[in-house]
Amino acid sequence: MAQDLLEEAEHNFNEQMWLEWQNTKTKGLDAALSFINNNSWASDNFFRSYPVNTEIVNDLLIGKIKTRQQIRDRRSITKEKLTHTLITYGVEDLELDTYYDIVDCIFMNEEI
């Protein structure tokens, strides 16, 4: 009984934090970065931000880039201006012993 209550409370907390994250994104890049950097829930869910350029975004979207390490490697050799910020979070499946990153959103850093 107590375990069920704890699981329900955790589920409700995660839902509330997810809604807070969705609302925070609507306030722009600075608010999103602040949420990621100052929120233990975001840290616990492996939220990360990566400044990237258009070429990296395009390669990610067409499947040429598949891992965080590939993003970091490409960032270290690019000479183009980093015009976007990519935000990801991690999902860990303990039953399957797997971990993967999900692209949550991409912010444009500069005005069009």
C-alpha cells in the first residue's frame, strides 16, 4: 500500500515537472537553459543543452548524427557560428538495461 502511494506520488511529481518544463520552453532559450541548469528533476532526467550550427541540426535530422558524442565531436571541429541550441533528455530502461537520448527541442539562437 505504501509503495503504491509512493509510486503514485512520484508519477504525479514527474507529470507536474513535465508540464512545468513544457511551459518553461515557451518562455524562450534563456528560461529553458535556466530550468535545465537549476532543476534537480532536469538533472535526474539527463537534460542537456548543446550549442550547434545548421549543418549539425540537418545531419541530426537526417540521421547522419546519432549520439551525443557525435554532436560533441562535430562541434569541436566546426568553424561555423553555433546558431541553434539543441536540448535533449535521457531515458533509461532498467528492465532492458538500455539508455538513449531524445531530442526534445531545438531553439534558434539568432533572430530571422
